[in-house]
Amino acid sequence: MKYFAMMNRAKSSEMLGEKKDAIYDYESVIKGNPKFLTPYKELIKIYLKAKQKKEALHIIDYGLAHLPDSSFLLKQKQKIVGKVK
């Protein structure tokens, strides 16, 4: 339940344009429950929107270490792996 409250706070921060706070909350949820896919999706979205592909790839790789069969994470990695320099 704690993680869902943090997810709601992160989403609210994101909607208010408080990207740094949203990132912190999503990362906190991931650290506390690394097999929960939703915060990875949201965090990757933030990084890609900000054109921070290396950071997005780092989150994807961290997610794949905990969710190796995630089709979402695998597809996201395929989309950006050739574009990261």
C-alpha cells in the first residue's frame, strides 16, 4: 500500500511539472519493490520525454535484472539501444 501512495505522489509531482520529485518517488518505489513494473514505465517515459536516453536505458537494464521476461522493458530497450551514444 505504501508503494501505491508513493506512485500517486510521483504522478502528482509529474503533473505539476516537478520532475525531480517524481523521479525520486518512482526510484524509491523501484528500490522498495523492484518487481513492480509500473514505476519503471513512468520513469522511462519521463527520461525519454526529456531526451535522456542513457538514463532511460539504465532504468531499463536495472528493471531487466529484476524482471528479465518483461516484454515492455525488452521492447523499450530495442527501441533505444541503437540511438544511445
